[in-house]
Amino acid sequence: MCIRDRYKAPQTLILHLKRFKGSEFDFNSKSKIKDKISFGTELNLASHVVNHCLPQDWPSQTIVKDSLIYELYGIVNHIGSLGFGHYTAYCKNPETQEWYEFNDSHVDKVRVSQICTENAYLLFYRRK
């Protein structure tokens, strides 16, 4: 994953994984990229951010410069093709730290080992 250097770190980080390729002008030439992309439940972006302080950190600014940890708390999945697809989600309960899959009217508890799939489309991280 390529993350460009940023001046400030946001409270919430949303990563959009490119899942379709082809001409932007010809709908019929697009296809889905089905490669599984590995991602962690935590990201340390300290080496990619110049200023680690959030606006609410000022004036104390007691942030540790070597650590800028983000915790994964949600994933949107896209299943299917460009023309026909279905969306599901995985979300982490902040109180119990357990993961759940949301699929239409069904909600099921899942293991953290199940959340990294080839259908991941959007990743939601929050700053610790």
C-alpha cells in the first residue's frame, strides 16, 4: 500500500481500495479486481505524517512522535461485478472488541481472521 506523506493526521482514516479497472468512458470495458489485499487491524502512520497533533491536542501537544496508531473498526465489502453487486460490512464493537458481519437483515459474530477478504472495498480506521 502506498501512503503519501501528509502534514496532519486525521482522527478517522478511510481507505478506498481500487476494485475496478478499465476505461472510465466505456462501462462495458470495466472489470472487477478480485485480488485479496492484506491489511492490518492496526496501522502506524508515524513515518508518513509530519505533524502528529490534532487540533484538539493543542496547546498541550503531548503526542508521542514515534507512534501514530490507527485501529481498524469497519470494512465495507463489495460482492459481485460492476453491474450487479451486493454490499456487506464488518464492524467492531468498541465495548466488547468483537467483530460482526452485517449482511442485509442478518448480523453474525465473526472471528478477526475472517474479515480480510478479496471483497474488501472500504477500510475505516480511527486514531487511538
